[in-house]
Amino acid sequence: MDNTNIRSSISTNNDESNTNDNELTSRKDDKKLADQLSVNSEISKETIEDPNDPKCWPRKKKNFILFITSLAGMVAPLSSTIFYPSIIIIENDFKTSGVLANGIRTVICGLSNSIWLLLAMRLVQACGASAVLSIGAGTISDVFHSLERGRAYGIFYLGPLVGPVIGPVIGGYVTDYLGWRWILWILAVIGGLILILIFFTFPETYLPPTNLPNPNNTTSNSQRRKRFDPTSPLRLLKYPNMSLVIVYISITFAVIYLQNTLVGPSFANIYHVSASTVGLIFLAPGTGYMIGSVIGGKWSDYVLIEAKKRNNGVGYPEMRLHSVWIGCFFISVSYICYGWFLEARLHIALPIIAMFTGGFSLVTVYNSVSTYLVDAFPGRSASAIAINNLTRSLAAALFTFVSVPFEKAVGIGSIYTIMICISFIGVFCLFVVSYKGKYWREKINSGIDE
């Protein structure tokens, strides 16, 4: 298939009210199409139908955008985990409690002589850092066709997943040799460099609809004009194919953060390892996250392409959800085994292996369901990911807070068994969406559900 046919077989619908069903439906040899889209290094200008359409940009340009987006996404988790080794020192310097010391993570932080100023600036910093995860998802939706979007999201999430892995290592050395305030200077330099890079090299990826009203027609302009509404993403929760998927994501992130909170005391009490060794143990799930992100993205795209082939070349977003069942199974096995390995005080390698397989499996599932949210809500992908980030963060915060008393009440083995049993509710929700989601989206778009 030549490049002209490749591009002509991809039609991008700019109407925000439509789903991606049209985009997912192409000719019967769509697997060859997707392979060429993913493999071809660059497509010449002569074969591009619309050079203003980001999906038709050269491969190198699209990969550059993906790299910068992933790099920016690394800053938020890096700025959080980089402080773990220095919390006790900050607590002593400011003569404050560990709870307040854990709440800090900007230039003003580095100059601060008050814990409350540190906390206030951390709040401002978090607001800025969180934007990348939502806007980055929208950017990838703008630039990549749905058949290659799983791979793109896999690479995008490498940044946010690398941050928690390298953060504690960097923070420990900087604190020991330069002092904890240098952590803040380093974060300020990293953030500043990425800001400059984005400002001078990052292109606009949003393609406005071609059927805009006459600018001289004030009536039509007033009808189409939209106001900024920061609460609008919350309204997506009324759609079952959003809310049910969010249930599963929130439960799984609760399990992750419950584990992260308990890793230190669990391994220290059972295996009597040092704090530096605990930091190295975190490399196990971190490595699983990174490998799972890349492999999971490719697997997600593969399952979607094969499902379309079996359906006479007709595809829709829910087909992607069939890539999660293997991952859901291994998530359950890994975390249950992890808890009971610790409970039985088996060799330290066993729970570490379970951490790796759990992290790997969890990210393969998360990649698919996140990409589904983008495919299922075209034109609102950033809002879909924003509400996803909000609900999962709330769940993570809640279970971080209750993890220690929860573990003391039921035991280390039982706590993970209970959480996985709860996650079965989320798996059932995904199963329902995989079979009913297309019907729900069609109802929404036809106005029946309005």
C-alpha cells in the first residue's frame, strides 16, 4: 500500500459530538495500514492530504512531540518521590511533625524558612505539574491515529513512571552531599528547561473544525461560543462508560499506593533491611511499570487491530478493552501472593518478584483503559483523563491515609486479599463496558440520553 493510500484511508472526524467509530473503521488490510503507520520513519510532503492536520505530520515531528510530552510528565512524580530520603532532615530543620514534612515538595520552597510557606508553594507546584497528565493525553489524541495510540500512550506514560523510580535515588545523594534545599534548586532548573523547550519548540496540535460559522454572523457565533468551565469534566461521570471504567482505575490505584506506603515498614520489620535497601526494592515495581507501559501499549493496539479484522474491518473503542483480561488476572495473583509471601516470611526474592509482575500487569491494563477513555470521548479526551486523574488520586490519598491502621487490623496477607476481592467489582465494570459501551455511546450521540 503506498503512502497516498495510507493517508486516504484515514479520515479524521473533527465533529466533537461523534465517536471514533469512523476513525476505527478503515479498509480490510488495516493491520498493514497500522504497521506502516508505526514503522514508516517519515512520509513525504507530496503525499500528505492536509499538512495542517497533526495526524498527517511527519513521523519525526510526531515522535518529538511525544518525547517532550513524556519528559514533561516525569516532573510531577519526580518532584514528589525525590523528597522521601530527606523528610526526616526537613522535619528536624523546621522542628515540625512528620505529617507536615511529608506534605512539602519550587524556587520559593528553596528559600523558605517556614514549613507553612513550603506547604503553600507545594500546593501551587502540584497544580502546575498535574496539568501535563491531562493536557498530554489530549495532545496525543490530537497527533496520533487511534490504531497507533496505544503505543503512543505506552511511551507517554514512561515519563510519569520513570519519575518515581529515579526520584528517591537522586534525592538521597543530593541530600547527603549537597543538602535538601538543593533538591528544590534542581527541580526548578529541570522545570525551567522543560518550560523553555515547550515554549520555543512545541507546536499547537489542536485542529479546529472546518465547518466553523461565518465570523460576520454574530448570531451563530454567540450560539457556538463556549465559556471556560472548570467543572465540566465532572459531568462526564454521568456516562456509564466513563464512571464504570473509573471504578476499576480508582481501586487499582488504591492498591498501588497502599503497597507503596507499607513497603518500608513491611520489609524493615520482616527482613530487617536498611532504608537504602528499601529504596532499591522500589526498583522492582518501577521496572515492571516501564516495561509494561511499552509492551502493554503495543498489545493494546494489536488486540484492537485483530478484533477489527474479525469484524470485517469495522472497529469501535470497546474492542480495545479485550486486551485487559490477562493483565487483570495477573494483577490479582501477584498482589495476593505478595501479601501472603510477606505474611509467611518467605525468601525476600519472592515478594520482590510479585511486586514486579504486579506492576507490569497493572500498567498494561491501565494503558488500555486510559486509551479507551480517549477513544470513547473524542474532543473531550483531556477532560476524560482529567477526571480519571482526579478520582484515582482521591482513592490513592484515602488508602495512603488508612493503610497503616488497616494493616494492623487485618494483617499484611489479608489486606491485599481484601483489596483484590474489591477489585473484582472493577473487573466486572470493565466487562460490562466492553459489551455495552458501544450502545451507551450511540445513545449519547443520538441525543436519547440528553
